[in-house]
Amino acid sequence: MSHAQRSAPLWAIHDGHVGNARQVLALARALGDDTPVEPLLHPTAPWRWLAPRRLPGDARAFGSAFHRALAAPPRLALGCGRQAALATRLARARGAVAVQILDPRIDPRHWDQVIVPEHDGLRGENVITLLGSLHPVDDAWLAAGRDAFPTLGTLPGPRIALLIGGPTARVPWDAQALAAEVEALALLAAQQGGSLMATTSRRTPAEVVARLRTLPIPLWTGAADEGPNPYAGLLGWADAIACTADSSNLLSEACATRVPVLPLFAERAQGRAAQLLAALEARGRLSALPALLPGRAMPPLRETERVAAELAQRLGWPAR
């Protein structure tokens, strides 16, 4: 199929989950496409459960719109997550170059390149590894966050940004344990004459959100009356960051700033979560509570540009 018949140079395929969308869009932009085509996947049975494995009839696994789009595939199909791994396979069968982000849990030979965190353990000739996850955080992104949320910059410094995910099997915690951590952070900020500001995620338990709302701190929980998500502003204005250790995405983005990062509940981490924390610690990117403030400049850990450059070289894709 000639390039003239293709629908677009690049697709960024995801299932709508924030973590998956964020990674694939960050990679697309690092490859030079700020507005990639985003086929949003709506999986049907049985592929909702069997993806990325192929079965007869799988061309219609994501509905008629995606099936029609496959008639004019892109030059490059990027996907993140298990559902996208099937979608990129379908695009590859029609001539696209297929790149999968995150371990597809089947042989990586079904894609041209696979990009996975180091702690996942997957290796191969067509596998690119990175520390943490892909994301858009760089100096320009942080500056844009400060510009978008200037009121956060008026808070007394030093400012501690608290990023809260949710308990997982690998990093278990509860509302009481988090309350103790928040109290210690609030005390530290007060002792320095500074401020604590916080944001939660979709995975944060309701009990935790309710407790946080009783505190006299800037807080964003996603409620309709809270306005736009100030996450970029929190990272941009922070002098230090505390982050629950359950989220590799939050940890990776916090460590892409130039400020100290404290992982909450790191001592409870198991398996791959513990491996990621050990790798970040080895890179000198994590801090303990007493050393968190006053803030000091830290080397940012940014893997997205490196991964994009390596991927572009392997594929012969034009550099940004």
C-alpha cells in the first residue's frame, strides 16, 4: 500500500484509560506529532478478554469505525495497553509499523518494537526498556503548568506537592496510614513556613478523599466544582514532591522534575513496585522526609526523549 493511501503518518491508540493515553501521546509527541490521530478503542466480546491474541473475525474487535479505519492504515501505529496491543497487531497486518507500549504478555515478535519498563523483565532484540514510564514532563511542560496555575505560585514556600494514588496489592496502605503521612508533611511544611498542596486520582479511596477535604490545604479531587486539574501546576510550582509509591506513572513524572521526591509507603512495596523504587534510589532520585526540605536542585529523570530517539533510529523514523 502506498503512503498516499494511508490515513495518517501516525496513530496513537489507547482505550481511554488515563495512564495508557498519557504514555502513548507522550511518545507520539516526542516523535514529532503533537496532534496524532487517536483511535479510541471500544472492545467487543470476546476480544475484550482475549486481546492481544488474534481470532477469526478480529478485524471487527473494536467496532465498525475502527474496522473502516484499517482500510487506510498509518505508517506507524503506536499503542499502549492490552487492548491497543491487539489494535496495533491488526494495523500491522495491513502494512503499518506497530509499536507496543507495556508488556503485551505474549511473544514480542508480533510487533516491530515493544517498549517496557525495566522492572517488567521483558527483553528481546525488538524490546526497548526504560526506567519508569513514558510521560510529557519536561521544562517546557512544567513552565506551562506554572503559567496555567499562577495562584499556586503565591502560596508560601517552600511548597510540597502531595500526589496520591491508591493502595494496590504490591503497595498496600489505608486511610489511617495516609493520614499519618499527611500530618508529618503538613508539620514539615509549617516548620519551614511553607505550604502543602495535594491532588488525588481515580484510584484514591473515598475515605481518603473525605479526610483530605477536612484539611486547610489546596486540594483537587476531580469534583465538578473544583475547576480544571492543577496537576501540572503542582509539579511546576513544587519545591518538593511526596508521592504514594503505588503508581509508577506518578513516581516517574515526579522524578522528571528538578526537586526532591519522597515515595510514601516505599517500605511496603513488593515485587515490581519495589524494583522500580530500588532503581530510582540507585539513580539518586529519591529523598527521605528529613531531607525533603528545604528544596534543592535534583537531576531530572526523563526517559521519553531517549526512548523516542532510540525508537526513531531503529525504525528509520524522522527525528523531531
